Amino acid sequence: MKKAAVIGLGDISPIHLAAIAGNPDIELCAVCDIDPEAGQRAPEGVPFYTDYEEMLREAKPDCVHVCLPHYLHYPVSKYFAEHGVNVFCEKPVALNTAQAKEFAALETAHPEVHIGICLQNRLNESVEMLKSIIESGEYGRVLGTKGIVPWARPKQYYDCKPWRGKWETAGGGCMINQSVHTLDLLYFLGGPVKSLRASVSQLLDYGIEVEDTVAAQLTYADGGKGLFMATNANYKNESVQIGVQLEKADFAIIENVLYRVAQDGSREELCEDARLPGTKFYYGASHAKLIGKFYKALEDGTDGYIHVRDAEMSIRLIDAVQEAGRTGGSVAL
């Protein structure tokens, strides 16, 4: 059994805590947050710390779950990796491409520790089946992809946690926070991206630094095209839409269901994702699945988790979209 600690008791931490509690091979040995009042949210009987260095000395976890604001993901992960502790880090992997490369170099420099990144939507049942269909070659190669994230965030979302609206602490807006999973899947399903063009804007009058709306056209290395659109300016949160056109068939993930789409627009349901109960359905239900794979790797040395090097491309895509939006031209990756 491995001892786990969770650092950061914000919005995402209950998902990690529930996954740990539901896994008989993991013992929650500590939780940590700089806010002393966060200790009230700690599971009963679990030691609470406000200093993660003290937590390391006293609780001696085998693995830490980094559930902190974006700007702390890499430095905190680095601290623990350099102290020989395994790390399971929430998305995004880094604030920008340069930092993602540093993180990847850290992973290479410390083969004795495992560093997993939480891009759990790769393990959604719909994505796993679609990935398998693509790799089978039965329907030919990928001709095009689509990823649309029509979400809404009120001004209060940024006001209550000001780090979210700043370049220095968030690394971006709707891309790095809300739609990094979708960009990751466009790469994961469509293959290497050669170049892209994009428009980046603010539709909301919130006074934040970062973008709230983007549109981009991707050109894949094999000539296929992709469309990516994301916004926090919708009137409500709606389902993320993923589309993949193969040479002999079209597929779509809508409302967490994978469909094969006929030429007349009719749909054949192939599978449905497990659902996360509650209002934050968009987190998906695959955290526990990915966390289970990660801890299995700690036990038996398997490799069935998402490495830093796997997650780096999502940040490269975000930076390329930002650059294309600024320059108005095509950006190569």
C-alpha cells in the first residue's frame, strides 16, 4: 500500500480525495493547504499541514497529488521529485512551453520517481474506443478533427481567485484552464500538428489579462485539418464536442456519448462515458481510473499513465494559438 498526500484543498481536491478513498491500495496520510481554514475540509483523522516541507518530513508520503494553482504545479512537483517522492500533478503541466520543457527535463533527470499528469479525459470510455477505432485502420486515416468547448464563467469566477485571470499565475485563460483537455485530445486522436492559424480575443468585460474566446484551424503533419473553438462567454456550460472524420466514416463525441455518424446525419451510439455525479459534470469520471493506473505503476513498474513528455504538446499548442492570435499568421509547431 502506498501513502498519498494531497497538496491544495481547492475545487479539484475532492475528486482526488474520493479517488484515493475508493482505492484500497492507497492510504491518505496527509493533506496540505496554506489556508488554515482549509483544514476544516480535511477528511476526518487525516493530519493537516500548512507547510508542505513539514508535511514531507513528518508524514513521509510515497506520492503527492499537486492540486494547486497553475503557477505552483512545476515548482512544487520539482521539490518533491528532487526529494525522491512520486508526483501526480493536475493539469496544466506548466504555464508555458519553456516551463513544460524544464518539467520534461526534470522527469528525465529523475527516473527513480514517477511523475503523472492528470489529463484524465484520454481515459474516458468514448475516447478510448475512438482511439482504438482510429488505430485499427478499419476506416482509413484521419482527414479532420473538431473540438468545441462552449462554456460560461461569471466574473465572480475570476474575482474569487484572482490568479485565474493573470498571465503570471494562470498562464492563460479559457485554453489552459477550461479546454486544455480538448486540445490534448485533438493531438491525441488526430496526430502531430504541423501548423495552425488562430484568433484570440476577449468577449467578456471582466478586466482580466487572459483570453476568454479562441478559434483555431490546425493543419496536421499528414495534411488533415482540425477546428478548435473555446469560450467562457457562452450563456451556460454545454457539452464539449469532439469530431473525427476518417476516410470511410465520421465519429462524434457529444454529451459524453460516442457516435458513428452517417452521411444523412443520423447517429449510431457506440458507447457512453461513465458520469461524475454533481454539478461539475465536466470534470469527467476518469480521474479515479487514471489515478489507479498511476499507483499500479508505482507498485509494479508499468507505464500506463500520462507522463510529462505526453502532456507537453498541449502547452505547445496553447502557446502556438496565442502567437498566431497576436501575429495573424500561421505558426509552425
